[in-house]
Amino acid sequence: MDIEAALQWLQNTAVGTAIRENEILFPWIESVHVLAIVLVVGTISIVDLRLIGVASLDRAVSRLMRDVLPYTWGAFVVAAISGLLLFTSNAVTYAHNFFFLGKMILLALAGFNMAIFHMTGIRGIEHWGVAQQTPLAAKTAGAVSLLVWVSVIVFGRWIGFTLH
Amino acid sequence: MNPAIGKSLNDFCAWLDQTALSQAIQATNWVVPTVQSIHILAIAMVAASALMIDLRLIGVFGADQPLKTVSSRFLPFVWWPLLILFITGAIMIVGEPPRSLKNPVFQIKMLLLIGALTVTGIFQIMLRTNSSFAGASRSGAGITIAVVSILLWTGIIFAGRWIAYYS
């Protein structure tokens, strides 16, 4: 399959063209994207800091996750949709941008880390009570998550400075 | 804008632009993107923390906990990152004085910020001095504060992004 042709087709669609050529459409979608990302990273850091054991120690991990993660997911959906719309406006250029590609790889890493945590690291979570430290696997998952999401934001910001 | 204020602002920007620090920042290509990234990360902490408190005020988040508990958990993560925001913001202003100070979108952002800080301050004072406000699971005043807060922080984030488009 010819990826270049597919990307070219994508950015030539009505949606892609409209976003690219309209002066205010791109900035508005981008602003929504920024707001969504800010909430994804901000809320996930609440959970990660608890996993690492430096904040919200007075709240059980399972309870904190149950309270906060729905908002993380909601914000992520908005970020993904707005991101996809932004991508279609200039698919060929973004697909060749180092920081965009890096950001996608980092997102995959974040997902991978999350999957591993939910499959194995989370075992015994019902015993991680209030004011208790979590097992090493959970601390690691939290630290990796924070590092990856911080990098997602940094890479995302650098896309704008490196578009040719 | 009042012409006298406009002229002083112009003069200030011209002066700031010529300082050694400003020239040094302008001479690099990595300072502004790096400082912006730190700025965005700090906003993430502030916005998410303010949102959790606001959602508690509305009664949809952590409603099993007293308002004071949720507030104590998240308020430090509103105020401390704000310090980082001011420092990184100052660096960006010094690095690009006209882009920020003379930009109406930036000025609006600062007004909204003053609003958000005021609302947060009012909330903290009410929490400390008004026991029925602190003890209620939900209140009209609390919901009002929450909605205004959410609108202000959203406006600040949008304005932040739009600075670049108004230059």
C-alpha cells in the first residue's frame, strides 16, 4: 500500500482542506487539542503521583483511580479526535516530522505501560490502603507514565517549531 | 488603548527587547520552545487540580469526602505550579516583549488570570470562614464558583494558544 498516496489523499479531503485553509478553524481545533492534552496529563499525574507515593496518600489507590480516570479517558478521546482532525489538514508534512512520529511512539509506549500495569502491576490493589506505599511494580508504572506523558507534551510542542 | 499608556508600553518593550537577557534568549532557538513546554506542563497540573476541586464543588467528584479534604489535596498543586508559570511566563515576556505585552490576546489572558486567582482566593476564604459552605455536600455558591473557575481556566488556556495567531 502506498502510504504517501494515502496521506496525500487524506489531506485533500474536504475536511482536511477546510481545516488547512480556514484561518480560524485550525487554531480553534488546536486550542481544544491543547485543553484536552492538558487535562489528560494533569489528571494522569494525580494518579501517577499517588502510585509513586508522593501525593494523595490519604486516599486508597483504587478509589483515586476510580474517581479520576474517567476524566482522563474523556479528555483523551477529545485529544484523539482533535488530533486526528489536525493531522488530516497536513498529513504528509506531519508524517515526515520527527517530533510528530516520536509523539506517536510515546503514546504507544504510554498505552503499553498502562496495559502492563492493568494486567500485572495492579494485582493486590485492594490491599494498597490509605497512607500505604505501593509495590515496586506500581511505582515503576507511575514513574514511567509520568516520564512518557511529559515527553508527549514536549514533543508535541516541538512539532510546531519544526514544521517545514 | 490610551495613547500615553500605548507609548510607555512601546518604550518599555523597546527597552526590554534590547537588554542582554532578551538578546540572549532571542539568539537561541531552543529556549522559547523549552520554556513553553515547561509552561504547558505546569498548566496541566494547575488545570487538572482546579478541575478536581471544581467538580467536587459541583458534587460529581469525590462527593464522599468533605470539601476541605479535597481542597487540601489539590490546592497545593494549583499554587505551586503557578509559581513555575510566572517564572516561565516572565522568561517568555523577556524573550519576546512585543509578542506578549502588546498583544491584546495576551492582555486578555492576564485579565482572565487575575479573575481565576481571585475566584480561587475567594473560595479559600469562604472555606475557612463559612462553616455551612465548607460543610455542605454542594451549595449554590460552590457551584457558581466552580462554573466561573472552569470557564476562566478554559479561557486562559485558549487565549494562551491564540497569542501565536494574533501576532
